[in-house]
Amino acid sequence: MNAHSPTAPTQNPQPSLPRVDEPNDEQRRRAVRAIASAARDAEDCAMLLDALGLDPEEGRTNLPSQRDQ
């Protein structure tokens, strides 16, 4: 076979990327909070979250309610 043959093996095969699972809820929550803490301002934060497909609500932590006194 020569290098120009359509049946010749490719010299530069495409690298196969490892399979990556979607992040779980805790990973997404931590990512939102990390972005929020590093963003320059609210607009920067919103743009970064949108670019990564994250929702600001995912960063909220459910705190236990206070007991009635």
C-alpha cells in the first residue's frame, strides 16, 4: 500500500477521549460556589455559569430550619 491509498492506515488517528460521567449534584453545587467566589462581579458570574451549563440555584445549600423558641 502507498501513503495515498484510501485503504492505507492513517498516520495520525484521532485520539480517543476517556469517557466522562456527568457531575453529580454535590460536584455541581461546589462548581457553582467556586465560580461565584472567583467571579469579578454578578455579570461575570452569570456569564461563566451559563457557559458551563450551570444554574445559580444549584449552588444553594439547604440549611435546616431554626427551631421555634
